Amino acid sequence: MKPLRHPGLLAAIVCLIATTLPSLAAGQAGRGGQQTPQVVSPEVGSDSRITFRLYAPQAEAVRVNGSDIPDLGQTGVMTKDAEGVWTFTTNPLPPGAYRYNFNVDGLSVVDPRSPATSTSNNNVWSLALVPGSDLFDTRNVPHGAVSTVTYYSEPLGRHRQMRVYTPPGYESGTGEYPVFYLLHGASDSDDSWSSVGRAAVILDNLIAAGQAEPMIMVMPAGHTNGPTPGMGGPAPSRPAGPGEPDEFTRDFTGAIRPYIESHYRVINDRAHRAIAGLSMGGSQTLNIAIPHLEDFSYVGVFSSGILGGGGRGRGRGGVSSTPDAPFGQAWEKQHMAMLDNAGAKDGLKLVWFSIGVDDFLLDTSRATVALLERHGFDVESTETGGGHTWLNWRDYLSEFAPRLFK
Amino acid sequence: MKPLRHPGLLAAIVCLIATTLPSLAAGQAGRGGQQTPQVVSPEVGSDSRITFRLYAPQAEAVRVNGSDIPDLGQTGVMTKDAEGVWTFTTNPLPPGAYRYNFNVDGLSVVDPRSPATSTSNNNVWSLALVPGSDLFDTRNVPHGAVSTVTYYSEPLGRHRQMRVYTPPGYESGTGEYPVFYLLHGASDSDDSWSSVGRAAVILDNLIAAGQAEPMIMVMPAGHTNGPTPGMGGPAPSRPAGPGEPDEFTRDFTGAIRPYIESHYRVINDRAHRAIAGLSMGGSQTLNIAIPHLEDFSYVGVFSSGILGGGGRGRGRGGVSSTPDAPFGQAWEKQHMAMLDNAGAKDGLKLVWFSIGVDDFLLDTSRATVALLERHGFDVESTETGGGHTWLNWRDYLSEFAPRLFK
């Protein structure tokens, strides 16, 4: 053979090493070291169907779970071929990102053939992307960046983590920006809005289209009782004492906001501060914003309301030990002063609720809107199709963000 | 029952919802819906042993894989208790981060009880953290941020992703900083240096201790042929044509560097530009830096050398079709002009090699050092204990970074 002459050949050799090492490291060989089928998963067809595949010849029953995948429910039963590869193909799906995992004989398994993930509070999901949306696709527009930020929370006495979207041009510029705090749900982590929620992509696309103002978008970790990835095991959770806000509110007020306002170039006034959240994060949004209305001009509640509201308004999420009390009575009492503070309400530019008519929190959301309206809030409330899923939350963000800071 | 009076109770209710929803969503219930044991995994003891646990009652054989875990090798055979929980406890481990997954009857499974992950090119690992190091632990010092940056690569005609560490104070300040490009290995992704590699934590700690200069650290995706998480399926890889550099070099030169230099406040001269990489990334470092010595003052090669060097110097990684040629002959010819350019060498402040004596690339590394020295390079070469693992690469970064920009 001739000596190597082309850099292309060297590249090919590096490639060969590159493709050999990972399989050695990952220990992917089957029993006895025989070659296993190199399945492709997930595969997204041009018809927007996702095909999931898993090589698991010894498994007895394999399902694909993905609570956001329409029509899948708990029925994503996969079928096995002669080689031991399990397959399931969805119906055509709307553009967006979909969390999924496999249930293999009762064991929860992320897709071993895909590096794309979305992190939740307690576990990690695989992530599949269905393209076809001007808002959710990564497009050739100026891109912001999403930072993983580690901060020490004095109120909680430990390190915490959040994600911060900075708009295109932030890192090289000198401008100051408004700040939008965006909170996740109970099944999520600080990663969720920028992975399954496509929040940074949505902002990039809205800003490029001139539909949203450039802004800093802060996505904190709403759970305070779980492990923080990259920082070791679970941190102890201390329940709030009497009269004391919950841990997340204390973290938000005493650590997250001060960190953002001292570490980023923000326009630091009420008119340039917004907050919104989905599900648990919508409830946290109300807990944070209502007692401090003077701090926020824009408040968004996605698929949520006062959780633990109790009484006639409660849905499945409306857990309460006072089933006969009027909806939100305890919450109402706690926040009475601010609820009725007309002056603070005057500076509010938008209180925006949206929920799907199939959402189990629909009644909670409606009752919360009614409660706020009883106290003189001017609430803009929308009901959409769909349920308690990221399909709606991406849409809600896409509708809410253009309303901010204008 | 009394009506709710304390915000603490409301917090507890939110907590209840928070802990109920995820398990509904994750479909964690076993067959027939019975309660499954809520195992803790990974658990890191005060003696620095990691205990891994997996509930998999139907599995026949479960191993824990973790190529960086000393003494584990391929022998991490887990044992099953009467409830169906598999367990393995390691020996006491040095402080650091450890990638692992479970092999369940041949199926590769990340830890369903942990949200901490490290992403590779083709798959995702779980990540366990053993504390106890002033360099690798998250400590209460000023923290930088790690951005996930999406950029459009004109040379490759598609979107790509990289991580960018900005030092403490960057986002609020106006200063300009030197840039350190840090490349990963073949079993890694752009996520690896900041997850298993602890690179941002190491820089934070070194900067806080006054041992490293504040710098921007860019961690690109070294693979060009795999899927980009969050951007859909695999992109087509185009082999380099005759005389054309490989895809990564073209991406680095034509997209990554220009993006960093136009989007960040960098000190844009040779004296403030460094590059280093591990394994495949060390080879890429040489391919990028040697033909463009005029651009770099600091070059680091961790556990690597000229991959595909051939001849007497080759180790297991030294794949070559010219086994009898002198080591690196083709590479040497290709880069001859720059290898012998004394002027360009004059501006080099550090060429630093380090490798473990048990590393399968030891001969490749030694031969590469010899080749460079034959061409008049002043190489600083260190051999350490250990092999081709992150245990060494975290140490090498900790030694190399303090040498930069001084």
C-alpha cells in the first residue's frame, strides 16, 4: 500500500478510532460478545411520525412512555421482531419536542441509541424532535445562549442551579435587558424549558421575527428537595415555618433575583420584569408575584392556578384538607393586603392565564381567575384545546413572550 | 379540620403534588401497579464508596459499567436481593465524577433514580459525584457560567452546538479575556468536559485561588457525524476531499473561532489563545495548531498524539495502513512547512504533553513528542500514573490551565 498522502485519509483514521472507542467504552456488545443490531432510534419520518426502536431480545414486554405524545397514553406497546428489536411508530405528530422512555419489564429506560435528553427532577427522559415549525425549529437566525449557572443560595444554605437565556448579541454587547422569570412544572427541572420546552429556540425565532423584545429569560430549578445534578446527592428540605414562605419563594427572592440583578445587565425596574410558570410553576408564580405586585408588570399562569385552593373550584390538582371552604380561602387570606392593593395593581400590564379544556387543573385555573377578578384584577384568560402537556406550554410561551416589555 | 392558616401547609401541598405528578408521568409502577421499592442510587458514602442500586426483579444478570471507576473493569456484577433490587458497592474512590450505566441482560440503561447525566456522542451516561477535592467540588467561590451555544456552521452547512465557559463577572462586566479551546475525546460530546470533566468547577476554583487567569473556555463538539441533541437526527458526514482538512478542522477554523471572536469579548491575539484536547481531541489539537502555529501560544495534548501515526511508535490507537513507515510520516510530510518554521515556533509559550503510563496510547504519545522534538519543538512532557480515563484528564486540566496566559 502507498503511504498516506491525503489529510482525508487521516481524517478517516481518526473517524475509525472515534467510532471504535465509544462502543468499547459503552460495553454495548451483547452476551457472548456477538454483534448486536445497530438500531436507529428515534427515527422521525418525513410524515412526522416517530419510530422508536429498542434492542432487548430477552425482554418480555416493552412499552414506550411519553405523556406528551397524543394518543399514546399508556398504550405504546412495542412489538418485537425475530432479532429482538422492539418497535413502535406513532401517529403523525405536531412539530415540537417529545419526552419518552421505554418501560422494559417494569424498568424505566432511556433510549440507549440517543444522546438527546431532557432532565426532570427525579429522572431523565430521552427527547425526540419533530421538525416543521417556524417557532420550534432551530433556524438560521441569530441565536442566544443558554447558560447553566451555579449559585450559592444563602436562604437555603446550599448550591443551586438555574438556566439563563441571554439574547443574541448579549455576550459581545453592553446593552441592558428586561428579565423574564420562567418557572417549570412538577415533573420538570431547570433544564426542562430549554430542552422539551424549546424556550431558547422560541425566543430566538420570535426575536428574529421582530415579534418579541430581546430579553434575559431566567429558568430556575423549582424543586428544592431533590438532587442537583453535578453537585452531589439530595439536599435536605426544610419545611417553611409559620409565616415563612416556602423554600422556593425564599430562594427566588433571596438568591435568584439578587444573583440575576447583580450578575447580568438588566433594566432593573418593575416595567422590565415578568414572571410566568406552568403547573406547579404557575402556582409558584402567584405565590411570588401576588405578595410583591410592586415588582412585576407581567404575570403568566400556564395550566395552573392556586394549587391547594380547595373547595368548589378544585380539580384533580386541587388537593386540600378543607374541601368545603370557598376556593383559595387560605391563600386569599394570606395575600389579602396585596390582592386589594389598587395602587400596586395599577402598574400591572398583563395578568395572563391559559389552560387546555382537557386539563385536570381546568377548574382550579378558572376558580383562580375568578378569585383574582373578585379582587379587582384585570385578568386575560384563554382556554385552548388539549391538556396538561408541553404541546400547550410551548404554545403558551410563544403567545406570552411577544406580549412582554412593549 | 381547621382551615389552612400557614403558608407552610400550602408549601406542603405543593410538595405533595410535586411528588405525585412525576411518578404518574414516569410510569414507574411495576406490573399490576404494585408499589415498587424506592431505591436510592447512586449513594456516595462518607468513605467515598459509591453504591449503585437498580430495581429490576425480572432481570437475570445486571452489571454496572463505568470505565473510569478504578478496579471495576467489566466486573461490576451486581447482586439481587429478595425484593428484586440489584446492588453493587465500589471500593473507595478518588474525588471526582464517574460516568456509569447498568447492563441489564445486555441492555444499556442509565440510572432511573438519578437525573445527573453526562452526554456522549452516541449515548448518555449517569453521573455520580464523589466529593472531597478542593478542585473538583462545587465550592462557595465566584462561579462562571457554562453556556450551550447554537451556531450555524457555514463550512458544514448545518447547525452545531458548543459549550462556552465564561469566567465569574463576565456577564456584568466589560473586560476582554483570553480564550482556551478545550477539545473532548472520542467517547464524549461537547457536554463532557463540563459534566464528567468538571472543567467549569475546576476553572472556578483555580481562578478563586489566584492560580489561573480568568479566561473564556470553549468546549466544541468534536464529532461531526452524530446527532446534535436538540436539533434532530444525525447530520450527513462528508469525508474530506484531497488536500482538504477534516470536517472538525473546517468547522473549528471556519465557524467556531469566528463565532467566539465575534460574539465574545476576547483578547484576539496569539498570546491569548490556547488549545488542548484529550485523546481524539489531542489529535485534533495537533491537526489544528501545528499548521497554524502563528495562531496559538499554548498547546496541550492529553493522553494522545498523532492518531494514525503508524510505524514503530504506534499503540492500540495508532491505526495505520503503513505499519512499516516511520511514525507519523504522512502527518509529518503534510505539516512539514510549519513543523520547521522556526519563526512560528518562537511565539509558542508552551507545548505540553501528559499521559498515564498505563494508557494504550503511551507509545503514540511518546513518538509524537519525539517527532516534534526532531523538528525543534520545545516540548514539556509528563508521564503520570493511570490510564486513559477522566481521572487523569481532570488532573491534566488542573495542571495545564494555571500555565496559561501568564
